Amino acid sequence: MKGYIRMLYIDNFDEVKTRMEAYWNRDPVDRCSAALIVSKPVKKDYEEGNFYFDIKKADEMHRRRFESHDYLWEAIPSLFPYFGTAGIAEYAGCKPNYTPRTTWFEPCLDEPDASGVSFVNRDAFTRQKDAIAEAIRLSKGDYAVTVTDNCGIADALAAMRGSENLLMDMITDEDFVTEGIQRLLAIYKETQDELFDLVEENNEGSILSWMHLWAPKRCAQMQCDLSVMISPEMFKKFIMPELEELCSFLDYPVYHFDGQEQIRHLDMLLSIDRLRAIQWTPVEGQPKTSSFIPQLQKIQKAGKNLILIPQTDEIEILLDNLSSRGLHMVISAENREEADYIMNMIKKHSKDHMI
């Protein structure tokens, strides 16, 4: 596919796509895939924070951010329209509360009644879709514009009911939870279809912004942050059907693994045939990514790709213990000297073998 994006802030987008295709295919490679974002010595002033529907401000802010950093190797300058994680909760009636840094939703379903889970707020979706279309227009093909953060179907139901209430529902009203998730899945697929179609030409495929992933077809993250509070039995009963259906809907599904508490669900995740990759999040207050080498090796042995966000001092140990095939890292560097050190280390320690 050839769209009209020209990528003003990088000059290697064709190389990025070639490298990412090798990543997805787990082809033999000279080094792992890596996105390095490097601060420039002189930065332009810009305000960090969520822009929501002020798209002109978003365009200005992102251009200043792009001009203040170097995007090396597989790093992709992109605008990620953020209206709230598990954002389909708003489409189903939840009121969003926007803050400069995040969005949270007020519970809107007082009783466990699945008939109350429906696409009642189409205006919210239309407003978001129009904002993304405007972002594409203002970008003029200078950078990527991605779909919004509608991941997490059970997480959206938790937003509607309140997490504590939904956890009780999993014990007292299993039918509600199962049907509620299925109803939200239908909303997700309907709206995500439209959003993917909207951004596909501009991106010459699909881009998962914060992971710096490009794919030739539809790529998105899945997640269940609620899973840190439920047993494997509940995960199997309520969450696995959601993930399996999403993996059939998406071409390049990625699971956002957020916290060591989810390790108890790892075997089930690895059993999903169509799951392409797991993104391991280093959660604040928990051990660093490199502390979980056995789990990361297990993921690779199961034939799944990895996305890691390591600190500089753990890159070498990760590369020495993992295969560079199907391995992607997202790394921030304070300056070009540190970036050059990291790139040389990656070239030296990448191992082209299957774990």
C-alpha cells in the first residue's frame, strides 16, 4: 500500500516498514528492532499534556515535540488521539472526566443489567472520529495519526459498573458479565472498523503509536488491567473469550501485559494461536524488565513476539538472553552520545537465534 504520508521528521520510513515486516515474520535479522527517541540539545518550547479536541493545538504541540527529538531506527513520529483508555465505555453511556494527563469515566450502570450496555452515545464516537480526521488533515502527511485508545473490553465494563461492583458480578451474576462483554465487543468492532479505515491510507498500514509499531494491516493492543485482581479461573471464563475474539478481528493483535500479577495468566495468553505479541510493561514499584528473563524466554519459545521498554543498564542482559528475532525495544535517550552507545550495544549483543 502506498499512501501520501511523507514523514517530514524521519527519512527512513520505508526502511522502518521493511524492518517491522521482518519483526512480525520473525525473520533472521542482524539486530533486534528498536525505536530510539533522543532529546536534542536545543528544544523548542511545547506544552506536554492531553489536547483532546483542540486539534490545532495538538498539531502545534506535536510538531514542536518532533522538532525537539531525533527519531532513530524504528521510531515513528505520530500523534496518538487520546480520549480515555477503554474509551468505548463513553460510547455506552459513561461520562468522561478529562484532566491534563488522563481521562477517567464515571460509572453509569447501577445494576448488572446487560440490556443497559448499548451504543447509546454515537455523538461521542462521531466527535472523536471527526477530531482524528481533522488531525490527519492538519498533519499534511508529515507524521502518522493513529486510532484512539479503545482497548480493554472488560476494563470498559469495569468503568461502567465500577471495578469493585464488576468483581462481585463475576461471582454473583456471570451471565451479565459474559453478555456485557459481548455487547461491548460489538461496539468496539463497529467503531474500530471505521477508525482503522480512516487512518490506514495516511499511515500506509497501521501504527500503534506508543509502542512505535508499524504493521501492514490492522494492529492494536488488547489489555485487561482488571486481571491483576482476578483468578486464572475467572480469567479463563470471562477474559479469554474476549481476547480470542479480538485476535480474530485484528491482523496484528498485541497484549499489553501490565504488572507481574498477570504472570498467573501467562500460559493462557500464550495458548491463543492468533496472538502475535506481548508488550511487557515495567510497572513502577515492581522489579525491572530484566528481572523476568524466564518469563520473557517463555514468551519467545511460544512463538510470540516481544515489545520491551528497558532502561539503558538492562539492555545488554536482555539481548544476551533473548533472541533478536521478534524482539522490539522502545528506548529513550537523554542525548545523542547515549543513543550512539545504545545502538552500538544493540548491534553487538543482538543474537539471531530462536530461543
